[in-house]
Amino acid sequence: MKAWILAAAAALCLTACSSKPSEEQAKQALADLMAQSASAPVVTIDGFTLTGCKRAEDTDGYRCDTRGTVVLDMMGNRVPLPVDKNLRYAKADGSWRAYAQ
């Protein structure tokens, strides 16, 4: 009985650990990527969608079609940047990160 419970717990952990990012996790990862790339704070991300997620074949994580408009604060001006790209999302240090390549 104990072996069955351990096996079920291990399977659950592996399933949970290997799932794609939630939409909220991916949105935060995109915000972090854009803030770092543009060296400007992200005000908001409008119309965010995450679709077509598939396990990355060439590296860790998932490749997902990502769409939305990232609004950055550049020296007091709100600058909208449209995003329509297939991004890779992978966990690093316990949180999701977005990668352009």
C-alpha cells in the first residue's frame, strides 16, 4: 500500500513539475523579459494570449505563441509595443522566464 502511495505522489509531482506555464505566469515572465530588454518598466500588458504551447524539442521548457501589447514607461511616456511571437518559457530558480529564442 505504501509503495502505491509513493508511486502516485511521484507521478503527481512529475506531472505538476512538467506542465506548461499558466497564462498569468507567462504574462509575468514576458513583463520581466520586456523590462530587462527595453530597460524600462512595464506599465501593463493588454490583450495577452498564450496559445499553442508545446514542449521545446531543442532545450528546456515550452514554446508558446504569445500575443499582446506591452506598454512601457519610457521617460514618462507610455510606449505600446505589440508582441506576436513564439517565445520559449522555462523555469529557472523556481519561477518562469521568457526567452525570445
